[in-house]
Amino acid sequence: MKVIVALILTICLFSCSSDKPKGILDEEKMTVVLQEVMLLENYYQTKYGSPSVYKAALDSSVEVIFKKYKTNKLQFSKSFDFYAQNPDLLKQIQFNIIESLNSKNL
């Protein structure tokens, strides 16, 4: 939930641009990585409640996701910032995540 709120706030803070810098995750990869990170964060938040309790475990688990998709925290952060500055692209990623989750009945 925090990620969704952060996404919305970030969209409001940044202006639009459409040039994709080198090293940015493509939309498809960003969609699956962001979806897994969001689900993981939701799991830890639901199970433990307080971020101070689960932060280390969450960070470690997110690193596993990054390895799975051959990316890292820096590339993910840069990609997230890029998409946050491009609301139409981020909106499409969010739509794709929702569609994916709906198709899985989560």
C-alpha cells in the first residue's frame, strides 16, 4: 500500500519526459519486478505491521527478486524514477499489474 501511495505522490511531483535513458528497465520487466516487490512488501506489512520489524527481511527478499530478474537496487530505483517522471508510462505499468493480479484472482 505504501508503494502505491508513493507512486501516486511521485507522479504528481515530476514533470513528463519521454526519452528513455540507458540502463532503464523496459516496461515489461519493470512491471513484473515492481509487482513482485509490491506483493512482497504487502506480505511483510500484513504479517509484521511495523516497518522497523521487517525492513531487513524485506530488503533481503527484494534482493532475491532483483537477482531473479538480473537487475539491482540502483537500476530499479533509476527505472522507478524514470517511470514516475512519465505518468502515462507508469499508469500503463500500474494497469498491467492490476490486470495481472486480477487474472490470478489475488
